[in-house]
Amino acid sequence: MRKKAKTWFVTRHPGAAEWARRQGLQADVLLAHLDTEKVSPGDTVVGTLPVNLAARVCARGARYLHLSLELPGVLRGRELSADELEAAGAIIEQYHIAGLSNAI
């Protein structure tokens, strides 16, 4: 029997979790840190992962959706509310990321 694909939402920010809820994102798993070894083919991972972790997600046969936004400098480095994320034009974009080789 095939396992049901999961949607993982990875964030440690309450404002991002609220923003995603408002957008209708229905996650099976909400967590602050992702163990990529637990991701299965067909799963979807949503968040703002470092590129190396996003590449591992994709290599495992899962989709990676990135919570993207362009913040002015004054908003960087602090917790943002769902309203501030909306005002900053936050969107979810799909990426497929693959590691190539060691650069150095």
C-alpha cells in the first residue's frame, strides 16, 4: 500500500504560519526544522529553506515551494506578522533545485 503524500510547512515564525493559513495552505505537518530524511517522494515541502536543504528535498522526489518576499532593510531581522507579510507581497513559488558539485 502506497503512503499518502504529505505537505510539510517549515517555519519558526508565527506570522508566517498565520499568513499560510490565510492563504489556504493546508499542511499535514508544521515544524520549525526539517529532517530531510523524513521527506518522501511525492511530498510537498513549503518554507524558506537554505538552498542545500531545498536541494535534498528535491533529490528525494518531493516538491519544494518557497515562501518568497522582498523585504526592505528596515523589516529584516525581526518577526513579521501575517499582515506585514501580506503587505510585503509574500507569495509561494515552486522551485526545483539540484546540487551540481563541489565548487572548490
